[in-house]
Amino acid sequence: MTRIRKIKDIFMQSLTWVASGISAWVLVAILVFIFSNGWKLLDRSVLFGDYHAKNIVSGFSDEHNADLTFTPPDTLEDGDVVSTRFGFAVRDEIDKEKNHVHTLTWVDDHSPLLNGKITTAGPTQGTPAPFKAGMNINKFVYLDNSGEAITVGRLKQQSPQEWIPLMDGNAKQITEFHGKEPGGGMRGSLMATLILIGLSLLFSVPIGIFAAIYLYAIAKQNRLTTFVRSSIELLAGVPSIIFSMMGITLIFPIIKLFGASGQSIILGSLTMAVLLLPVLIRQTEEALRSVPSSYAQASLALGATQTETLFRVVLPSARNGIFSACLLAVSRIIGESAALVFTMGTAIQDSPKIGSSATSLAVQIYVLMGGENPNFELSSAISIVILILVLALNLTVKVVSALSDKKGKA
Amino acid sequence: MSASKLQKFMKRAGGTNKKTMASSSGSSQAAQRENVAFAIEDVNLFYGDFQALKDITLDIPAHQVTAFIGPSGCGKSTLLRCFNRMNDLIDNCRVEGAIYRNGVDINGDAVDVVDLRTHVGMVFQQPNPFPKSIYDNVSYGLVCQGVRSKKVLDEAVESSLKKAALWEEVKDHLRRDATQLSGGQQQRLCIARAIALQPDVILMDEPTSALDPIATARIEDLITQLKEEYTIVIVTHSMSQAARISDKTAFFLLGDLIEFGATDDIFQNPRDKRTEDYITGKFG
């Protein structure tokens, strides 16, 4: 080998290394970014909590027994400021939406905070509204010895180190405490995503399977079939934002007849169903084609009709492939945002309903990142959930196809 | 050369006459013939422009084993697939001439091909059980027929598997996936599956070519037992197999039926030079 050839060889090889190195590095970088930003945030309250914070005003009319003192548990950390008189601890921190909050880290089982009742006038007045660990305290209003109402707390720009001793020393009776259950959870979007998956598959899978069967077995191989087939191929390449527009202009007038009123999960899932059809049809047909023709021959030779052969032998034999197609469709739904922004809306809901607007996980990220101060942390936490779901689905597809390969060889 | 062409023309012309005669004066002639499973009269078969079978005329005897032999591409499998009209599945395949079964041309309009296939079973070259349980494989044909009674199905499965000499091996795990069986067991399962429909005829397209010698011997034993009840037509590449198990042998070459007769005669005193050359292994 000449020198030149050797150099050429090394050069070409290093090109392949660089290329694969770059792709691997980019993937790892994305993962590292998402996990470093979102991992510390990801807990029960993010996964299953409400997105919208709930404001609560509570208080009690009785005077507090001044002799009572509480001892804090050992589990409290540095920075937790304890009110021994009222039996709670508060910590100054930054919440998921990047605001300064005073979070309750401990509330004693006998703390008066647990006896709070809603004090604002209205139908809910008097109902219990206990303050528990995890909630944020905005302010306290108490009466001091002279009977004057004093307001303390975060809203007065006081740190816990300032206002807790003040209250412990002077309060005769707490008349109001204002707080909120922190938001920033993804439960609503998670539920909306599940509903979306269910409805989209409900509409698209039967149509996709039957269309694939038609193309595979029943359609005559003529110009029309070729046209239908190439339309499906083309449709698979149409950007999803165009499907979103189609959803508004074509599907919305139809579901309007049934009383739908605008952007809704049902409109989103019908749009997703149309978007998924090409992929589903193509992969189902592929799965049907991979069934050995000897099965169909055997069935026909046993006096089964064409239809019986299709539904009793060919379709069941293709079920792994069809199942994989459905799983890939699910991961497509989880990851889709463009097709849903117009059809399902961008209003994050804590309890999504089929007939009204909601966001999927991906759209929630779109919303969170779209505001004036994008919320990287919460978005990353949602991304982690999306990635884990999609990864699990892809792994399942791999396992299923490996299993069916093994079976095919046996 | 020209003489043989003329001969063929005559034959074809005669065949057409015979055919019209058969359909006009009633297909009685073939129907009356006892002990004939299929009466094949002047069958020509075309794949597009290619003629795969040329003027085939022969009677397949009932309750005997008839072997079709010949080199690859001679048309023996094609003819076999005419008996249950599996050639219908091939797009540009065209069959001329008549094949009478119980006096009726099976290519006729009145014949229900689904019904025909329940009476004429088929076993393929590659064992092709469905990826279902053994039980579901055997009962498949009956279930398609609309049989739902578990008792009837149970009995049919048991008796079919017994006839196919597989019962003892599988009776304790009928729910097991059929694709887990060995090749020979799978082929016997395919035979059982065909028997379950109580056909008159079982067509076998090189049923042992994918099997090892021991499995082959078992299938051959089975075929000899089965001819008591069924007419068997078997396509085989193995001359020794044809000699061992068949009563009648037909030798095909390039779409022509060269010679048809009792197996002993064909193998011991072949009338045609080409038959002799093939049997003695001069080509093939």
C-alpha cells in the first residue's frame, strides 16, 4: 500500500468516526441538559400535582392557648424557621415557577394551622381549610395584645427569620392566613395525553387496519389502487401543522354538528387520527405482507373463503406487526405538538375534559417555553417523562419484533 | 416433426369434440366410471403465454396412490393444483379442458370452489401449520364450515390426529403452539388438518422433500394406510418413493404426459425411452 492510499484510508475512516461521534455527542448533550435541568424537580408533586396554584385563605376565631409550645422534629434542615408557638416550620425557597415562596416544611399534628377554616364570606365560609406541609404561606394576619391587626409574611417583604419571631412573640389570635397550594404539576397534561392517545387510536386503528386489508387483499392492482397507495405515501410526508389546519377547517365543522364548541381534546384526537392513518396503513400492510403466503394457501386449501383466511389466519399472524405499528403511533401522539396547538388549544387544564381545550405534555412544554420567561426546569421535567414514555414504547416494539422473529424462525 | 404436430392437432380437435359431447350428452360418461376420482380430459394450462400443461388426459383411480414424477418444471405440481383449483389464485393462469369429479367438471360455473376444497384436501411441500395451537390447526377447516359444537370438534380432532398417527405424541398438549412441533410432526399435523374435513381425495405436493429420512418413512407408512379411505395423489421428486408407495405413476416432461400406468410397469418396463432415461437417472 502506498503512502497516499494509507493517508486516504485514515482520512475516510476518521470522517466516519467524527460523524458518528458528533451524533452521539449531540444525543448525550440533549439527555444531560434535560436531566440536569429537570431531574431535581421531578417528584410526586410535579408528576401528579395541579398546574395552577390554588389560593387558600384560612383562619380561626378562637384565641390561641398561649402556654402551648411545640417541639420541632429532628428531620428539619438548615434554613427551616420554626414557630414553636404555632407548631410549623417555613423555609424560604424558589418554586417551580421561579418565584420566591415560603414553603411549609413541617406542620405539627396539633398545630392550629390544621384547624383553619375558610374565613372569606361566601358559600364555602366555615369549611375546613387546613394548611399542610408543602403549601406556600403568603401572609399571616394576627391580633396583638392591644387588639391591633398586624400583617406579616412574604407579602410584606419579610424573611421567615423576621416574621416568625414577631408573630410568635405578639400574636394573641391569628385571624387569617393566606397561602396557596403550589402549582407547576403535569397531572392535567398527563391525563389529557392519555385521553388523546385513547381517542386517537380508537378512531385511527380500525380504519387503518381495514384500509390496509383492503389494499393488501381486496383492491385490484390497478391505477386507482396505485393512486390511493401513492396518496397515502404522500400524506405520510405532510407536515403536521398542515394537518392541524385541516383539523380546524375540515373536522371542526363536522364535530360542530354534534355540539362541539371549539378547540377540544376530541378535535385534537380526530386530527391526530388522520395524521396517524398513513403510517398505520403502511405499517399494517407491511405486517400483512410479511405473513408467509403458505398460511393463506393452507387456509384456502382447507375450504376457507378469502375473507375467513384474512381474518382468521393472516390478520392474527400479523398481530405483532400491527401492535408495533400502534405503539409507534402512540409515541407519535406523545411527541406531537404542532398538530395539537390549533386543534386542542394551549390552555393548560388540571382536570381535562374531552369536549374542552387541554394540553398534551408536549404542548405544555410549548406553552411553558413560549412565555416571557421560559421555564426550562419544568419543561425539562416534562421532557424526561416524555422521553421515558417514548423510550419504553420503542423498547416494547423491539421486544415484540424480536419475539415474533424468533417465532417465525422456529 | 410435422407429423407430431398434426397428431397433436388431431388430438386437440378430438378433445374439443369430446368435451362438447361430454357437456351436451351429459357428463355421464365420466360419472358412470366407477373407481375414478378425477377424469382429466385434454387439459391445457397457460401461465400468460406460457403453456405449462399440454393435452393431459388421464384417470386418477380412487382409493389408490397415484404418483406424479418428472423433472422440475414438468407441470406435475401444476396439474395437482388443478384438482382443488389452487391455480385460481394465480392471476394470469388459464385452464382449458375438463376435469370431472363425480361426473361434474370442477372448472364449471356451478362448482363452488370452497366446497370443492373441503372434499379435496391438500398437503404442501413445506409443512405449513398455522401459528396456532395444535387443536386449532386441526379444527380450523370445520370451524370455517361453521361447526361450533365443542364435542364434534373434540371428536374430529382426536380421530383426525389418530388417522394421521400423531395422536399419541400430542394428545397431552393439544393447546401447544403447532409451530413448536418437529418438521415431520408438523407435516402429519397438516395431513390431520386435511383429514378433519373428511375429504375424498388428499393431494400431496412433495410432502416429504423438506423432511429427514425417518420422518419421511413415517409419512410414507401413513400414506399407505390412508389409501384405504382416501384417494391420494402425490407429487414426488424421489423415484424410490414413487416406487415404494404408489399404485399408479404418471411421468411428465415439459408439460406433456409421457407415460401413465401401473407403477411396477413404469419402473420395470417403461414403454417410452424418455421415461426410462429419467428413471435410470440419465437426466433429471
